[in-house]
Amino acid sequence: MARVYNFSAGPAVLPEEVLAEAASEMLDYRGSGMSVMEMSHRSKPFGEIIENAEADLRELVGIPDNYRVLFLQGGASQQFAAVPMNLMKNRVADYIVTGAWAKKAFKEAKIFGDARAIASSEDETFSYIPDCSDLDVSPDADYVYICENNTIYGTKFHTLPNTKGKDLVADVSSCFLSEPVDITRYGVMYGGAQKNIGPAGVVISIIREDLITDDVLEGTPTMLKWKTQADANSLYNTPPAYGIYICGKVFKWLKDQGGLEAMQQRNQEKAALLYDFLDASKLFRGTVRKEDRSLMNVPFVAGDADLDAAFVAEAKAAGLENLKGHRSVGGMRASIYNAMPRAGVEALVAFMDKFEQAHK
Ligand code: PMP
């Protein structure tokens, strides 16, 4: 077996212990005589899997009782529509546009009402987070929306915006469980699992209870109404059962690692290895404002497109995979989620150093 260091932005690296445990349970899940993949979602073993997953997530994050946890489908992209459908009572919402995913969410909200971009960093190709301390928040806004970590551009809100009392809705797909969070600062926090948590196909939405109502936009499909899923404990229809099972294992793994404080510490150390190298390098450079750098997605360039391409190809040959930047920005991007071991980042930095020496 030869596993590579996988720097993919998502689907992404998962903890090896989790994969090995899942493999050992593949044919016979704990004496049930079947795989979790073959099991009814109404069965006792699966009931325990989803209940334990939620309980472990709640403990890990410290989710208060007045927040619901929903395991959903449709990707983060489907929540781009579900958010306005469930929340846009006044048909007004304010969006902070800090990247491609925020922009997509903003465009989707415009289908349903008056979505306003109250701040944007598009003027400098999304290489920074705008000052959000005193924004022109619409008095009648139903919510203020952010994409907290911008996967493609590698920026992160290190300070949440001042929403002037409006509920904050955050897409946390690429920073989920990477550090401790205060859930009470959010009305809704949601993300796709396929970066920091589990396989593609699961979306987790953590929603304050009073925002889950029957008062949704006319025409909202039953499946997109959060209340449908909340009333059924995420079992209104067949959930992404196997994915939820893997997520549950990752939550246990995170607890074993020491929880979110420990992950933050480790993530800061890993990111520092890479950013310190980039800051000292004469060949490579990071592409975003230092104070807004993400701990999860680190974009960088080597100076020209040919060198970038050579770097990606040579890195791949050395077992460092998926370092090509997003097709919309080029260059490189190293995604170093929770499950990327420190040794992977060390190997990357050593390889970058070698490449730099060879291209002096
Ligand atoms: N939001 C963010 C921050 C993302 O990185 C992505 C990319 N996976 C999405 C939303 C879209 O996610 P999905 O493919 O699950 O719809």
C-alpha cells in the first residue's frame, strides 16, 4: 500500500485510522452481518450511528440545546438556496462577497429576493477580507451572509462581521471543526462534509431553533424546508447513511486528538511551517494578505505558469498530490485540513525547498 500526501481541496484526506476502522467493519458492522451501506436507515444500529454522531459533534463543538444539528444532502450549494427559502421573510439579505462560493450563494439568493452585496473583495481578486466592522447593514435584512473560509482564494474571516444585530449565516465548508467556535454568534452555520469531516454527500447545518419554522418562502420544496428535516431528526427520507457513519468516526477521532483546541494548535503549527517558508522564499510567494490567511487552504505561485506546472508535476511524482490551484486562479494550492499530518506539510516544504534550489 502506498498512500500519498493528498493536498486536495475536497473531497480531501481523511484520518487513516478512520478509514482503517471503516474497512474492518465493511463486511460485518459489529455483528450485524452486513455493511452500514446495506443497512436500513430505520434500523437500530443506524439509529445509534446517527444519534452518536450528533452527540459527539455537539460535545466537540459545544453546541447549545437551542441549536439543531441537521444532516442533509445536496451539497453546500443546495444550502445556497435553502438559506433564503427558509430565512428571507422580508425578502432582503446582505451578502459579503469574498470569493467564488460567496458569489454563488449571493447569486442564488437573488432568485428569491433583494440580495445586496454590502462588502466585496472582488476588486483585488478576493485576496483579502474586507473590513466588516461597520458595514451598511440593511435595516430590514433577514440575515447577513459570509463564506467564512474561502477555499479557492485561501482567505478566512479571523474576526466575524459586525452584523448590527442581524443573524449571521456562515458557510464553513472548508474550516469546519478546524478550531473552536462560539456557535451562539451564528444563526446558521453549515458546510459540506467533504473537506474536513467526511465523504461527499453529507451537509451539516447547525441552526438556531427559532430560525426553523413553517414560515418559509412560498414554493419551498418539502425537502429544502429545514423544519421537515428537524422534525424528523434528519430522517425524513433516506439520509446519506454511509457518509454520516464516516462523519461520526471523524468526530470520535477529533475527540481522541484532544478536541478543537488541539486541532487549532496543530493547524496553526502546520500552516506556519508553510507560510514561514513562503515568506522567506525567493521563488515562491503566497497570494493573499497575511492577516487574512486561511489555516486550511494555502495558495501560492512560483512566478510563472511554466514553473507552476513543473512544480505540480514534479511534486506529484514525489507523492505530493493535488497541489494544482483552482482552475479559476492557477498557481498552486495546498489544502491542509485536520487530517493532513504534520509530516505531510514537512514533506511539502522540503520539496519546495529542493525545487527552489534547483531553480535559482
Ligand atoms: N462552499 C465552499 C466554501 C466550498 O469550498 C465549496 C466547494 N466544495 C462549496 C461551497 C460547494 O460545495 P458543494 O460541492 O458541496 O456544493
